[in-house]
Amino acid sequence: MAQKKRLHEEEHDNVERWLVSYADFITLLFAFFVTMYAISRVDEKKLGTVVESLQKALGSTIFMQVSRPDPGVFHSTSQPIDTALVQSPGEKEQGAIKEDFEKLAAEIKQKMEEGIQNSGEQAEASLSQLKFIIDKRGLILRFSEHFFFDSGDASIRPEVIPMLNILAQSLEKIPNHIRIEGHTDSVPISTLRFPSNWELSTARATSIVRYFLTRFKFAPNQLSAAGYGEFRPIASNQTAEGRTQNRRVDIVILSAKERELEPEARGAKEGKE
């Protein structure tokens, strides 16, 4: 009798076990529909970014619509303005950009050397204070302080105007953004006009920007001025030679990639999106 009762209880337990499988099935079905719902709400912007990254990583070459500026230094290519050839990043792309900047530097140097022939030895001495540097920002035209300004002053020296005109004529032909940067050494300045090196460095950069805008056909949003005082040195301020190097004006021709980091470019890009 006891054995029959035990068998009856086991049969009862087996009948209810189907609920466990049923609950598992319902859970999986719920997870399936949640997944399908998530897939149906794809962020197109993020998906496009992922696709572009995969294409670059795999080295594929396709045509796609973009809204970024032309990466070259000179005139735009024959492709439509909103179409660019997307290639895997690397030495080819960087090499092409560097080559464009090298051509521009050679062109500027040649024109300024031609201007020397009509200006004499003094202009030649001034030209020796110019260096061409290519880095991740783009092409930097680095001028010694005394090329443009007298010590402690922000007025452009009259004798350098012919050379400045030649420089402006070369720069106004390119589409790149141009940033004028003023730098000083760490020796304090305290005058009525310039209470500190901040004011002096900023005034020098602004003087050049104002000269370009009032005498040449630069778009106002193509130029910007920045003063860094003594806080971006390229040499030690502990020596006279180092301080001389730090007193400088950098004319930076930004690459397209660096241009995107500028406030206006970023705002315009967000507006298009």
C-alpha cells in the first residue's frame, strides 16, 4: 500500500515539471523580441561610423558622401564638392598632405626670395629669420620677433611690409584656415599699453590679422589670432639664445583635420548632421 502511494506521488511530480520548460521558453521568447526591437532602432549615425571604420580597417576604397573640407592645400579636386575618395589611412594620405605643404612652402620661399632682389641685404637678413615647419597641425611659418616687430611693440615695422605683402598674396590663394600666433619669452613686460606678455603676444597676432583683412581678399572666418605669452616655449628661457627663439610669431596653415577642431568648423558640422 505504501509503495502504491509513493508511485502516485512521483507521477504527480512529473506532471508539473512541464511548467519549468514552459517558463524557460517564455523567457527566451521575451529576450528574442527585445533583441529584435533593439535591432529595429538602429542609430544611423553610429552605424555609418562603424561601417566607415571597418572599411578603413579592411583597406577598402569606396565613394561616400561627406561634408568635410578638401584636405589639400591648393585648389579643390575635380570631384563633387560633397564627395571624397575614402581610403585606408596611413603613409599615402599623410604623404600627400605633407607633399602639398612642402609645395606651398617652396612657393612662398621662392616668391619671398624674388622679392629680396628688389629690397637689398636688409630684406635678406630678415628672411633668414623665417623657418618652415610641417607638423600634425599643418604648415608653420615661424618668424623671429624682429622680423615683424621692434622689442616690446606690436606695430608692424614699415621695412617688412613688402615681404609681408608677398606672403599675404601667397596665402590668400589657399582655402585652409590660417591662425596667427604670438609668443614671447618669460621676461615680464609692464607698460601702459601692455600690462603683461599676454597683451603683447595677442596684439602682435591681431596686428597681422588686421593687416591681411584690410589689404587682401581673405575671408574673415579664414583667419584667427591667438596670443600665448611665454607659456608655449620652444626653448629654455634660462638662456639668452633660448629666449630669442621663444620670441616669435607663428603663422599656422591648418590641415583639414585640424580645421575640424576649430569652433566654427565643429558647429557647422554639427548643424549639417
